[in-house]
Amino acid sequence: MNKATIIEMAPFEVAEGVTTAQLLNASHQLEEGFLGKCEGYIARSLVKTGENKYMDIVYWASLDDAQKASENIFESAYCNAYFACMRMEEGVEPQIMHYEIVGSYSK
């Protein structure tokens, strides 16, 4: 397995009327149909941060890999189906942050 050097964090709110089951299904489809095929993709977690609030946490081999993947997201039916589950404001880009891993610890 590749070692992650970048963590991508993308917080979002679920769109009105979207169920947890619909969100999880779209998330799974995104994983299988898009992210799993991206160069440098290592792992991803979807975490709940509050009422109707979530965050994607994605591990990448490099910042370049993360940026290359993001170039094609709006062309992917899997990504667009996932984005349809999110509350999006017109003209506002989703908030996506990248952080370099400088230390990693596990038991």
C-alpha cells in the first residue's frame, strides 16, 4: 500500500430531503466509480460532524495526485450524483482543504 502524504478534508451539509441511505449509496458509488480509479488515491472516510453535517477525509500519495483528481470531478457522473446529495450554494465552490502529513502514529 502506498504511504499517504496528503490529507484532503471536505466538509459539507446534506441537501434537504436527502436521506442517510441515499448519501451512503452515493458515497459508495463515488468510491467504486471514481476515487478508486484515481492515481495516488489511498483511502477515504466519511464522518458525521453534526446534524446534517459531514466531512470527507481522503488520503492521497501526493498533493499532485489530489489536484489531478479534482480536475475531473465535474465530468464524472459518480461525483455529480454525490454532489447532488450536498447543499450547494450557486457560484460557491465546495470547500476542499489539503494538509501535509508530518507525523503518523498507530498502535
